[in-house]
Amino acid sequence: MEKKLKKIEGKIKKILEEEDEIREKALKDLREILMDSAVSVKLIHKGNFEKAENIINECIEKLEKIKKILKKYPEIYYQGFLHQTEKEVIEALTTLKIIKEKDIPEINSFDPISYLHGISESVGEIRRYLLDRMREGKTDDFEDYLKIMDDIYFFLLNFPYNDSITRSLRRQIDYVRAIIEKTRGEITTYYLFKKKEI
């Protein structure tokens, strides 16, 4: 019995050590993707779209490779850090598409729930973009961006599923609504102030 258990122990340890190694490597790679995504968002706000797009495309490529590897290890795949990273990449991509083209990205091979969270969080970055433009006095297309923010909000309302399925999307939708209302109020105040100046 003792020899048999020792043999089984060796087999199980081999499997777990392999998974642990895969997990540690994935975490390291995903942290790098997170940092690169943050860098790309900074570049977008500085107007360096080409460099930001290159970084985002590299992030997507790396993410796809990691997802393919982790698919064999569901215990790691569904731990949450993969979703967090994918969401940030989608947020950066959506921010770029909205600011550069007034459009949103296709879902493609992204995880559907990560996609919903990513586009919802881009609304905060669009607010930041509008406030920066407001300070510069460039307000000619504010209504276009407000409409895009509204469109995203109403799109998200089509997914009123349980939080256990959507990873607490409802809370994110409340955040989007608050951001839009706050931004619209600030833009209205800005326009009223400008009218008084005339």
C-alpha cells in the first residue's frame, strides 16, 4: 500500500508542479500586458494613436497565446486574473477606437463578459478625454461623444443577467450611468458659462 501511494503521490505532484509553473508564467506575462495596456491609454490621451495601436495589437496577440495555453488548465483559466487583463486590453482598444474613429471594436475572439466590462470602463476614459478637450476649448464634437457614451450604456442594459454570470456587470452599468450624468452636467455648465461670457 505504501509503495502504491508513493507512486500516486509522484504522479499527482508532477501534474500540480506543471500547473503551478504554467500559472506563475501566465501571471508574469499577464502583468506585463496590464502595464502595456495602461501605457497605451496614456499614449492615446497624448494623441499618439499609432504607437498606442501597435502596443494594443501586441497585447492582443500575447493574450491570445496565453488563453490558448490556459484553456488546458480550467482551474487557472477561470481564476479571474485572465478576465481582468483581457478587460483592460479591451478598454484600451475601445478608447482608441472611439477617440480615433468614433466607433467601437468587434468582439472577435474576446471573452463576451470581458468585452462588456472592457467597453463599459472605456466610458471613464472618454470622460477624461472630453474634460481635457474642454480645458483646451475644443468642444465642437462633444455631442457625438456623449451619444456614443449613451449608446454604450443602453447596449449594456440588454444584459440583465445574474452577477454570477456577468461578473457583477450591473455594478459596472451603474458606474457608466453615473459617469455619463456627471459628464453631461459638466458640459452643460461649461456651455452656460461660455454663453455668459458672450
